[in-house]
Amino acid sequence: MNAKDNFIKVKHLYNRAGFGISYSDLNKLSRKNLNKVVDDLLKEPKKDDAITLVDTTESKRQLLVQTALNAKKELDDEEKKMRQEIVRMRNEMSRNLNIAWINQMINTETPLREKMTLFWHGHFACRSNNPMYAQQLNNIQRQHGLGSFKTLLVEVSKSPAMLQYLNNQQNRKGKPNENFARELMELFTLGRGNYTEQDIKESARSFTGWMYDKDGTFIFRKNLHDEGTKTFFGKIGNFEGENIIDIILDKPETAEFISRKVYKFFVNDNPNEAHVKELANHFYNSKYNISELMKKLFTSDWFYNPENVGTKIKSPAEFLVGLSREFFVTYNKPLVLIQLQSSLGQYLFNPPNVAGWPGGQSWIDSSSLMLRMRIPSLVLNDGEIDFSGKADPEDEAVIALSRTATTNANTNTKPKSFVNAQADWPKFLNTLPKGLTPLQLTEFLLQPKLNDKITRMVSDNKGLRSTAVEITSMPEYQLC
Amino acid sequence: MNRRNFLRNTGFVAAGSLFVPAFMKPLEAMALDELSLYKNLVVVQLSGGNDGLNTVIPFGNDIYYQKRKNIAIKPEEVIKLNDMQGLNPNMKALQEIYDQGWMTIINDVGYPNPDRSHFRSMDIWQSGSDSNQFLSTGWIGRYLDSNCQTCKFPYTAIEVDDSLSLAMKGQTKKGIALKDPAALFRNTNDPFFKAVLQSDKEHLDEDNLGYLYKTMIETQSSASYIQNTSKIYQSKSTYPQSGFANQLKTVSKFISSGLKTRVYYVSLSGFDTHVNQINQQGNLLKQYSEGMAAFLKDLKTNNKLEDTLVITFSEFGRRVEQNASNGTDHGTANNMFIFGGRLKKQGIFNAAPNLSDLDTGDLKYQLDFRQVYGTILDKWLDVNNADILNKKFNTLDFI
């Protein structure tokens, strides 16, 4: 394999398995064997990479205070203030958690781990107004994101964030709540059409008693668990949650469902069913080892076929992280990152529903595309952005509280905000080899094949810096 | 290219002739079948879950006063519409509208197995899904997808906002979000973007890159069309000073200048009144009512009220009983408002909420919100509602 060939392949690999790559790293890695590069991507991190922003002890204390306040019939002014303060701190912490993860994606040395976390974040989509729960779920998705799918699934199912979001806290013997049981099969494992309504009922009974206690620790409440006999996919027994998960994983449809979703996320919006089948068999035979699945995918020849290179629309997270990573961007007002996510349609930790973000062409409409194409000049050239975005529905209570008689009820009057970010241009330019031409830089920054028009547009460019801003502002840069 | 101009707003640049393939020729050049009667729909979203029971007050029902000791509106303050229901006093501006026969109130609109999460319930209302179904397209978006005679333009649906709501997103077609037509026009006519779009034929196939270019060309073309059609129009009506009224003023400008857009979408947020709701909700209802009254009168002056239907919804109502903080918590069924110059059934459409027959403290719904959508799709937007809503919903006779 020649070096030029490998250069292109590693670049593609890092665009999909990570968030892009610097020119200097790419040069280094393309001298290695491709299988070795894939192996290195799959390696465990040298040090623990869990996000520890939210202080667990403090959060648990707050949780207990809040529970006590909620139990009271009447609150005095002091207590009302206390409750408001807790809500305020939670909201602030939730925003900080979002930014901490974005920063981790921007700075990580193990990009595939973060990319997998992003994948599972959309697959096990969940909203929690408790930042401790949200952080915990995110860490589960990172820690097990390349491990055993069974462990991942069990841990996610036991997390207070998911138990709360899908109402398993209300799933009790004699009064089953089927929400979790339904989504477990429809969205997390088997996919629609591979189970019956009866299977959902029996599965819901089996998960009764899977709850979390008042400080947010998983607990199996035996007295609320339905001990009766259940019939699930033709098997009869006194099943408990984990038995159900085992039976679900025993079905090859689960491996196929996950493989197809992985394929759509990492390879192409339109799955090639033969390739999906290949992945699914491998995944199933490896006993649901996610690393094995990803290794198979990244080492398959078809992954590097032209129809799979430079043809996927970047998600807003991929777009923002990729741009920030490539140009070493510092955000002086990190909240702008939340504003951008929300305006572009992917506010992390706030998926539209349990089905996650639909992805693909649904990322793009006239306003989100225009904004995407303006962001590079705003972020890299520190511009002003006249884009206030919509309020998140969950923030309505805060909006209602903070509103006074004189303020306007609309986002129209929000002051203009400045992106207030800096790219580290010297550092970026340092990653480039000496004598690199604008055309070569363009070839490096864009994943789709260059055409005459782009070639012509950059040919009259003198500086690499202005070339970079222009190129990242093009429709082609939206693809990876 | 002149780099100094790159991605800066350069003021007005004459819209040059774009070279694009025939199948995507500029919309402004398309021959349009002028429709003598061009019907518009304006959707007004109240975000946060507006408390319907303190909006349209069941003052004739004692249970209302028993359950809401601190926040009930006193009977003498209510703007009475009949013996049972009346408007919140902050909605005074709408009294004249109501008396003119331009307003219909539909009580208890909801859906089976209601969800009390703002996000999820808004998702359900915007997508028109069942409560256990996840759709990634909106009801207006699917109307655009249906490619009917009158909805084929990229500017068929406009949201007066910075970003596009799910309601406006279809599988293949989407509405356009803009707050200020002049700003969008300037942005899309940036010399750099124009250069990007110049003489580009090779990308315009059906793949993702083609889709990006198609979206960009349509945006630029729509921005030019909207700006050029609406810029000369000057409204003579006065609107109150509020962001919401400004959104409506923009919609009126579009409608009155003859834009061939069919659906407009605006929203007003802040209705999640868990604490001390009286003043907060009062202020919002005042803003809403004054904005709406100005808008409807403006349309009337311009002879557009007959061709316009305005609907207002919120993702859910609140619980019947107030909470301990003089506010209300998330509930279920809620009222919807319909406005227009050609309403078939004016005033109060159906029975007032039954406060003695509740579902664990919540109102039971009388009508599915998709019956309201279905009625509008069938009778106003001229499509078959089953094609858009995935199953047939019985229509109502308010239009």
C-alpha cells in the first residue's frame, strides 16, 4: 500500500471514528499499517476519562434537601428560596456538563471513545434535569462504549437517568408501566416488528422493582417486583430484568439492529444490507463485543469505498467539535457552544425524544445550513452572531420566573451575542508541512473530491489562513 | 473574489442571475398559476403549557373556585362570553375580535395517554404523532412533502424565528425560518456564497452534497423572492411594542404583500407558570391578545382576514387544582383558539370542561388535536388529512 493511499484512508478513518485529524498527525499515522492505526484507536485510555464535573456528594445532599422540601405542604419564604436556588444550580450545572463534554471531545486523545459515547448518547437517548444522573449515564456510555454491549445495556437500564426518563420508577407489581419495556425492544435492541405487545407486557412485569433510591442509587425492590411466571418469546419462567435482556440478546435481530444503526452512523445513511449482515454476524459471534464490531467495520475494504467517503452530513456536534479541534479554538464565553448546538438542532443531553436525533439530511434546513456556513467566519474570525435561537421547552419555567412585567416575552429582543472565540492560528499553521499550497490545504480540509469550481476558487488565494476560513464555510465542509 | 468582502454583510447587492440547471430554475422566474383565493394558515404556539383554565375561565362552575382558592379569577373580573365561560381580564383586546365573530374557542383538546413532559408533549403536538410514537417529521412538514398544487415552493411555509421547528420539517421538504427578510437576503447574497453557487452543475444530483446545494439555492432564491415581494409594503396599522407583536407584524406584511406562502408559524414562550402565576400569565395573555387583535384588524383592513385562518395551541394545559406556590403544574387537555374572517361556528365551539369528571386531577380531552389539524388540512389546505396524519381523522365544522 502506498503512502498517498494510506494518507487518504487514515484521513477518512479519523473523520468517521473521530472528529478529524491534524495534518501532522495524519502524516505520522499514514506511515503506519492501517490495521495498527485501527488497533490504536480502539485502545483504552491511559488514565480514567470519566467526566467528574458534577460533585456526587453535593448533588446527593441537594437531592435529599429537595425531596424534603417537595414533601412539605407549605413552604416558608426561606424554603421557597432554597428550592429555587437548587433548581438554578442544577440548570447551571447541566449547562456546565454539556460544555465539559464538548471540551472533552475537542481535546481528547482517544477520539473513538468520545465518538462512541456520542453514538450511544443518541442511541440510548435520555433527558434528565438532574446533572448527576446525566453525567453518570454519559460516563456509562463512555466506559462501556467499546466494551460488552450487554454490560452497557444493563448499566444503562439500571441508571437513575433512564429509570426516571422511561418511568420504570413507576413500574410496580400489579401496576406495570410499560414505557421502559417498550423502548428497550423498539429502540434499544430489536427494533420495530420483532416482538409482540404481549412480549412488552411480560417484559414490563419482569422489570418491576428496578428502581433507584432517594440518593440516586440503583435498587432492586423485591417487594414491588412481580414474582409471577412470565412468558417471553416463548420462554417461560419467573423472569427478572436481566433474564429478559439475555433473551433479547440471544436473538440475532438485536445484533442486526445495532449493526445497522452503527453502519448508518459511521458509514452511510443508506445501509448496504450485505455489509450490515457481515457486521451483525461478527458482532453476534463475538458475543456482542463492541470493539470487535468496530474493528471489523474500520478494517473492511468497503468502509473506504468512494461512496462512503465524504458523503455523510456531519452532525452539529461533529461539525462544532471538528472545527474547534482542527483550529485549536478557545471559547471565552463557553455558553455560546450551547447556543450553537441548540440553533443547529443538536443540544446534547437534550435529544428530541427517546428515539434520539434522526440525523442525515434532517440536520439541514435553510436556517441551519446558512448558520453552519457562517460559523467558521464567526468562530475563526471572531464575528458577531445575530442568532438567538429558541428557548428549550424545559427552560420555560425559568423563563416564566425571570420575566417581569416590562420585559418582552420573546427572543426577538435578546441582545446580540458575540461568539468571542479565538483560533490558535500559529499552532494550526505549525501542524502544516512547509510549502503547503492553498490547494493542498483545501484537499486536506475537505472530504468530498475537489471539483473545478473549488480548485478555481482557491487558486487565486494567497494565504493559508483565508483559504481555511473560506473552505470551512463551504457546503462541502458539511460532509465527512 | 474580493476577500475584503468575504462573508461580510455588504448591504444590498442586486440579485444577479444565477446560472442553475433548468430543473432548479430560479423560483422568481416560474410561471405561477395565480390563485384568486390564496388561503393562509398562521400557527401560534404558546410554549410552556398555558393554563387554559385561567385563560378561558369557567366562572360558572364552583369547583373552579374551590380548587383554585388563591389564583382563581373573580367572576366580576371575567370578560363573560356566556353563562359558564369568559376570558381572562388581560385579554380585553380580544373582546372586540370575539364580538365580530372572528374567534372560536375549542375546549378540551388533547390526545390519548397524555405526556406531561414539555418536550415530549410539544413533540407530539408538532409531529402529530400518537403518544407512544416517534416521528421525525412535523405535520406541516408532511403537508409540504405531499407536493400538493399549492405547496410546492420552498417558501410555502415560513417560521418567523431563527430556527425551524419540528412542525415545519418534512422528509424531503422543509419550511424556511427567518426573522428578518432583509437580513436573510443580505446573508444569502454574500459575495462568497454567490461565488459558491456560481456555475455549479455537477453537485446537483440526489446525494447529500446535492441536497446541500439544493437547500442553499432554494434559500437564496426564496430570500430574494420574499424580500423583493415584501419590501415595498408598508403597514399602516400600529402594533403594540413586543417581540410577539413584531413577529405577527412580519407575518401580516408577508400576507398583505401577496407572498405565495401558505403557512406561517410564530411562537410566544414563558407559560410554564408553576409559581405565582397570576401576574406572569396575565402579562403574557395581555401581550398575546393585544398582538393578535392588532394583527387581525390589520388583516381586515387589507382584505386578507377572509383568506386567513389563525390557530393557537399550547403543548398541554395545567392541572385543575392549583399548587402550593400559587401556580399550577403540568396537566393535559387544553383549549385551542381559531381566528379568521370565515369561521363557520363562531364563539364557543363545544361544552366547557367538566371539572367533576377528572382523570387523576386532570381534564379529560373531548377532541383529539389531530381532528383540528385534520379539519384544517382537509378544508383549508386542500389535502387529504389521512395522507398527512397517517390515519383519517374526523373533521370538525368550525370552518
